[in-house]
Amino acid sequence: MTKLDVVLAKVFEYALQGKAWAVEFIANRTEGKALERHEISGIEAQPIAMDVYLHEGETNGKSQSDETDEARKEREREARAEEDD
């Protein structure tokens, strides 16, 4: 029996005795820790704008030449405004 086996047996024994920390320890190791989700919003529950900067060579699943929809729309608005002038 390894040292790890001895420790795990002792934790299991504590869990059977009703020790909450031991039960939680076993559950976290076998089932995984529960995810904590937090929702954050800006003023008046508006979404928060966020810029993500990647290190050189990293990608976020898109080619580095892709634009956000908002940036593309803004560029198109500017081009139309110049045409109207």
C-alpha cells in the first residue's frame, strides 16, 4: 500500500464518520469542483465592452486579419460619410 493509498483510506474513513470536509474532498476529486458563474453588466444592465489583446503568434480561433462586426460597420459608415462629402 502506497502513502497515497493510506491517506485516501484515512480521508474515506473521515467521510464515513460524517466529516463534511472529507466528503467535499472526495466529491471534488471524483466529480470535479462545481463551476462558479458570475454575470457582470455595466450601467443600467448594459453589456460591458471588452477588448482582448493576444500575444504575437496567438490566435483566438479567428485569423488575425478578422475584424469585429462593430469595427467593420464603423469603417463602412466612415467610408459612406466620405462619399457623401
